[in-house]
Amino acid sequence: MENKNSTLLKSTMTSGAILGVALVIYAIILYMLNLSFNKVLGYGNYLILIGGVFFGIKVFRDQVQKGEITFGQALGVGVLTVVFASVIVAFFTYIQLTFIDSGILAKGMEIAKNQMIDKGLNDEQIEKAMSITQKFMTPLITSIFLIFVYAFWGTIFSLIAAAFMKKEPSINPEQ
């Protein structure tokens, strides 16, 4: 069992590293093009995440499990893949917010404030919301929060992917 667990971890770490690097590269491209706050392009993260989940499950199923994987195994592989990827993304985000461009958080706060103004909130409501948000908008908290957000979406996408990718082991008495 220990060998299967180490193989599972190795496979999901590798797939997670590939997914994490892909997400970081996408974030860097958006940042360099000054499109980090573009909502439509932000959905690209989800597409990359979905692709990474399917990739991680497929690699584990085909290379480790010899083409067979249960729903539960596929779900676990998908979630672990995303958790490993999210740690890479969180680390990059922390570096970016702390050393590369500490002004990103302030820009994000300004965008949030403008959205509240557009929704018709009064000055008191806006100030209250901004003061609460400001307390949580630090590089460390933002990075940790990202891990949980990616884990949540990774679980949702893994449930869907597991339903499509499962290949139950055949019951063959000759084996």
C-alpha cells in the first residue's frame, strides 16, 4: 500500500506542478499585458484548472492504474493535483504581491470601490466595506485564501471529471 501511496503522490505532484506552472505563466502573461483584472480573461484560469484536472486523472489512470480508475480514486487524484498546483500559485502570488508589484492590491481595492459606487452604495457603506476588506488584503492572507479557492473549485471540477474519466476495474477471475 505504501508503494501505491507514493506513486499517487508522485503522480499528483507532477501533474500539480505542471498545472501550477501553467497557471503562473497565464498570470504572468495577463500581468505583463496589464489584463490581470479583466473578468473575461480571468475565466481562463478555470479552463486551465479544468484541463489540469482532466490531465492529472488521465495520467494517473493510464500510466499508474493501467487504464482503470474508480470514481473515488479519480476524485482524489483531481483534488490532490489542484491542491499541489494551488500551493505553487499561492507562492507565486505572495512573491508577486510582496516583491514584484505591491500596488496590485491597492488597484484591486480601487476596482472594488468603483464597483460599489456603480451599484449605488452610499459613502458610509462603501467605507465600511473597504475597511473590512483592507484588513484581509495582505499578500499572506490573499495567498492562503487562493489555496482554499482553488481547492474548492478543484473539488467541483474533479467531481465532474471523475464522472467522465472513471473506468471501473473489470472483474476477471483469470487475473
